[in-house]
Amino acid sequence: MAGPICSGRRAEASPIVTVVTWRSTSDRLPSARPFMTDVMIRRLEPSDAQAYRDLRLEALAASPEAFGSSHEEEAPLPLETIRARISATSPNAIFGAFTGDRLVGMAGFAVHERAKASHKGLMWGVYVQADRRGLGLGKRLVEQVIDHASRHVIMLEAAVGTTNESARRTYHALGFRPYGIERKALRVGDVFYDEELLFIEFGAPDP
Ligand SMILES: CC(C)(COP(=O)(O)OP(=O)(O)OC[C@H]1O[C@@H](n2cnc3c(N)ncnc32)[C@H](O)[C@@H]1OP(=O)(O)O)[C@@H](O)C(=O)NCCC(=O)NCCS
């Protein structure tokens, strides 16, 4: 199932910034949606902290079952903490999708801290604003994380709700393979959510 994107080591670094032009005629889209818009995918910088925080809190409020963290935990965090999260030591990174100046999507990458697990990375915090979904942004963000991860770790892990069809489709299509189910991985109120555990194995990262 793994496509070419995870077939091995990348010969050269890809640019941090990619400009995506979408031209979607998907029947999921309301006719009022712009036919073509330029989207920039780039790594977030400390100056994006306020926009990132707004989007992150929106994501946690709108899709609590999709994230390990909660709105209640993150809303009180000072902007300085958010800025520090964005500026985390490379190769940890958060990528954003922008339409014009507006941050409309995001996806994070973090390497396990402990020495014996530092060959593994985690994709986390994938989100696209509801009015921008179905246009390929989720895929572009996940591709960016996979590409970045392939240059820094041997294994990339992710977890997705077993009933989250759009995210599962996205991850599977880009080469993630399931290796198990974590029963009752998350609890939101009185409801438990199972998660599918996923991985991509790369060749050795660049020295
Ligand atoms: C998951 C998410 C990031 C996908 O973003 P997106 O920009 O809509 O994704 P894309 O446009 O790239 O579409 C990716 C795939 O999802 C499918 N998809 C999009 N909307 C869908 C829907 N409503 N139902 C089922 N599949 C859907 C698309 O068909 C596409 O698959 P395809 O190429 O085989 O057709 C977005 O739905 C989201 O933010 N959801 C809430 C938060 C979340 O679940 N995050 C993931 C946590 S693991």
C-alpha cells in the first residue's frame, strides 16, 4: 500500500515553501467556493503564533475527538508558550497552509525525545478549516510532514480515529499503514474513541 512517497530516502531536501494552486470542481464544494485560489504551505514561524493559537483552539473546540489535547488545557496557555512550541528545536516543526495571509490548515511533526526512540517521529495536530476542506489541503499538509520526516527519522507514526473517514483516507492514500487499534484511546466527556495506529517506514535519514 505504501506509495512512492515512503519508498525510501529522499535524495535532496525539498523546499520548505510550496505553492499549491487548486482548481477543484469537486461536487462536495458549494458553488460559492472560489474556483481557484493560491495556497502556500510553509513552516510556521514565531510571528505566526497568534494565528496558530487561534486555529489550534478552533480545532480543539470543533473536533475534540481528533486530538489528544483539549481546548480546556490549551486555552490558558500564554502566547509565549505557543511561540516556543512553534520555535521548537529542529527537526520538530509545524507546517501551515495559507490562503493569502490567512492560516487555514496545519500539521505538526515531532521527534521522540528519548535517545532509544529518536529514530521515530510523530505526525500530530492535523487540521483544515471546515470551509476549506475537500480541496486537497489536508493531503498537501500531510505530504509536507512525510517529506520532512523522511529526512530526519526512520519511522513516522500517526494515530487516527477509527471513524474519522476523511483523515483515514488521507493517511492511507499517502502511504501510512495500520499496525493496530488502540481501544478507548481518547475520552471526550462520556464517549470513548478508538484510534488506528499508523506508520511509514523510510530508509535511513540523511546524516
Ligand atoms: C482530516 C482533514 C485534515 C482532511 O482535510 P482536507 O483538506 O479536507 O483533505 P483533502 O481535501 O486533502 O482530502 C483528503 C481525502 O479526504 C476525503 N474527504 C474529504 N472530505 C471528506 C468527507 N467529508 N468525507 C469523507 N472523505 C472526505 C477526500 O475525498 C480525500 O480523499 P480522496 O483523495 O481519496 O478523494 C480535515 O477533514 C479536518 O481537519 N478534519 C478535522 C480534524 C481531524 O480530523 N484531523 C485529523 C486528526 S488524526
